[in-house]
Amino acid sequence: MPHPFNVTILGLPFTVQSDEDEAYVQELAAFVEGRMRRASSAGGTVAVAVLAALHIADELHKLQRDFAQLTRQIEDLSRNLARTLKESEQAQVQI
């Protein structure tokens, strides 16, 4: 069951519902605030929020792409390992 946590981002208070612990929620809030501060040269709050969201989305997209690539590599290595083990077992039977 989600618990309410109070966080502050750019001086604005928010109540966030989460199943995670408070330290994690505060860490997320600090991350978002940091991204918004980096984007703050854009001007108004909406523009800052949009630029911060774009930066976060870019990071997420790159991580998802990297994860998919690593998953494919692991699957390839697993298939190669299974084939090698099978060949090894067959070679032992022939001895």
C-alpha cells in the first residue's frame, strides 16, 4: 500500500504516494530537482520542467537501449555455452 511522503522540488512542496521507502523518494526528488536546475536557463517553470523531462527521457531511452543490447548479448552467450556443453558431452561419449 502506497505511503505519502513530502518532498520539495525547486522550493515547491509535493506529496508523493509510493511503495518505496522515504530515502528513495527523497533521492528521486533530489534527482528531479537537479535536472530542473540544470535546465533552468530555459526560463519559466513549465519550460524548465519540459527540458528536465526531456533529459530524463533521453537517459531512460539510452538505458533501455543498452539493456536490450546486453540482454541480446547474454542470450547469444547462453546459446553458445549450451552448444559448447552439448558438443563437450558428445565428445566425452565418443571417448
